[in-house]
Amino acid sequence: MSNIFGYTTIGESYTSKNLSGLELAKQDLINHFHIRKGEKWTDPTFGCDLPLYVFEPLDQSTQDDINQEVYRVISYDPRFEVVDTNIRVVQEAHSVTVNVKLNYLPTTTATDLQIKFDREFIENAEF
């Protein structure tokens, strides 16, 4: 696999930060989860609709749809493979929390991703 380099200004004040390898792949995956379907004008199917599930009824069908959405987003990036997912939906707080165990394939490094979408449409993600 070729080397890919990028940069980000997220979490940096007045500067940018160079990223490569696992750190770049993590940021790319988080960015993909934060883009809503239809926002990328060249590819309307790109993105993630997880925030739309915050107010859905918490039945098995909804949880299956959430699982499919998570797998679809992660499978778009060939640098990761899903090892295990644990999706927790909290009804009282109107939030969807996704915990995913991933392997970063170029170095076979295990990593965890946690993403939370809530009723304020504030997206929190961390590795």
C-alpha cells in the first residue's frame, strides 16, 4: 500500500498538523462518519446517516439498520477491517453510541472507535 499523507486543523489552534499512517486513517474515518449523505456533491451516496436514527424507535430493525450503516462506512475505507461491533442505543438521552473494534490493515494494529450521536446533533468521536 502506498504512503498517504494529509493534514488537519481539528484540535489545533492557528496551525495545522501533519498526519500519516494510522493517525491519518483514523481522521479520515471520523470525517466520513461526520459527512451526511448528499453533502458530497460528486457522490451523493457517500457519507453517514447515523444522526437520523437518534429519534427512531429502538426496535431490532433500527439496530440492524445502524449496524449496516456502520459496516458500510467502515468498509468504504480499505485500510480498516471490522473485528467486533457493540452498538449501544440510549433511549432516554436520545443518543446513539457506536463502539467498534477495528484492525488497521497496513500494520495489523488493533484500535477502537467510539462515536456518539445525540439529539443536539453533536457528534463525538474518539479512537
